[in-house]
Amino acid sequence: MSNRTYAILGTGALGGFYGAKLQKSGLEVHYLLKSDYQQVRENGLIVESKDGDFTLSLVNAYNNVDKMPPCDVVIISLKTTQNQLLPDLLPPIVKDDGVVLVLQNGLDIEAEVAEIVNNVSIIGGLCFLCSNKVGPGHIHHLDYGQITLGEYKSNYQLTGITKKMREVSKDFENAGIPIEMLEDLLLGRWKKLVWNIPYNGLSVILDGRTDELMTDIHTRQLVESLMWEVVAGAKSTGRIIPESFIETMLDYTIRMKPYRTSMKIDFDEKRPLEVEAIFGNPLRKAELAGVNLQQIRCLYQQLKFLDMKNRS
């Protein structure tokens, strides 16, 4: 068994689920919490999962990063709207020559991390996970769970499959988490946006679950049209997404249990939306290459307005 230690920055529906799975497999995991700290410290983590329910009665819970030990792998599972906290949170808890695993949605977020810490490997993780936090320290895993990993180098240079990626992948696979390793992280980020841009954006603007968006012929056509625009954005940066990938994403979503996206949950809870990471950054990257993604820009502008109005 691996002796790598893990830290979770953001113990919510995603970070809490993966951290709990890693701990259940026998790894040492340390969790940073905010509002759930007292509950988790006293009662542990509860995971209801399609793969089997379990409870971790004892967890290493902290409400202050200064109390956490330096770890071999630090998982960032905060929302990107909280990334302004990373300069204070990250340096104290990642070991030299350690790994920062960025499990966040959007584009260009690894570059932000690279400006905060050096002498570490930065790995981007694309999660295909349907999971919600239903109470303090209580996570409901509905469907899927695969993570696609790719190591980050400046300006998304190709890295191939690295030693650090293999090590982290082995830990996750031993915890029962399906892993795919990528040689090209930028391509992986764009492919994740093929799903995130239409479903997260439309779920807020149209107040609909994934099944509702796929059942109506008009919204399904809009979803597919947005997916093709993401493909055009990827192409503008030299990354080619095959046509078959769009059909795969549509089929996955049709088979998915009715799901309220993470952005819709944030909107309903009046939390800041990840508009810049998921919509703004891809728009700006494509614009630098001379490509105007008109439909995505329309979503971006509507979401900026709704986000401001929702939180004012």
C-alpha cells in the first residue's frame, strides 16, 4: 500500500467524496473544512453511494490550514471562485517535490497554481462525477466518478504520462476510482468543457435539470450546438475533439440520473458562480486566436447578469 499522504482543500460533494474513498482504502487523508468542521470532527463523513454506502467515523478534520501537516499530494477541490484563498492555503501544506492535484472545472486554472507554488508537480484532474452534499459531512454520490489526469507544464505543453501521474493514479485506482491518464491536459480541459458549458450554463438560465434539457427537442438542439462551439474553441488552440465525442457526451447525459448541476446548486444557494473559469477563460483563449464563440458569449453575458442579481 502507498504511504503517500493526502490533503483535501474543499471537503464538499467532490473533495469529500474522493477524500473519503482514499481514506477508506487505507490512505492517510487530512481535510480542511469550514462550516462542516464541528460536525465532521465529532461524527466523521457519511457517504451514500451507488457503489455502496459507508461512514468514516474518525477523520483528520481541520478548520485552520496552519494546523495541517505538509502532505505529499494536495487536492484542490474548492470552487474556482475561492481561488483567491490559495496563496494562503496551499504553500504550508504541500511538501517539496509533492503534487498539487487540481480537481476544478474550467480552463487555465493550473497556471494560477503554478504562480503560487514551485518545486512541485501540478496535475489537472477532470472529474465526471454526479455527487451532492446533502448535509454537513453527508455526501450523496449518484452516478459516475471517473477522473482524467494530465500533468501541467507552462502554456499547456505536452508532457506525456509522467511518473507522478502514475503514482497518483495507482492510489485512486486502489480506492476504486476509475482513472484515465492524458498526455495532453489542454485537450482534456476542452473536452470537459464540452459537457460543462452547455449543461451548467443552461441549467441556470433555463432552470432545468439535465434530463429536462435532454428531453425537450429545442434545448437538446441548443446543447448540441453549444458543444460544437466548444469544439471550435478547442480547434482555435490547436486541439481537435472528434465528432464522436459529442455523441458520447449526449449519450452519457441521457443515461444519467436526473441531475441538478453544480452551477445550478450554487445559484439556488446564492453562492458565486464559476462563470469566469468555465466560460470567460475559454472565450478569451479563443478570442486570442481570432475565433468568436457567439453562443457561449451569450451564455457568459446572461450568467454574469444572473450571478450579480442573485447575490445582490
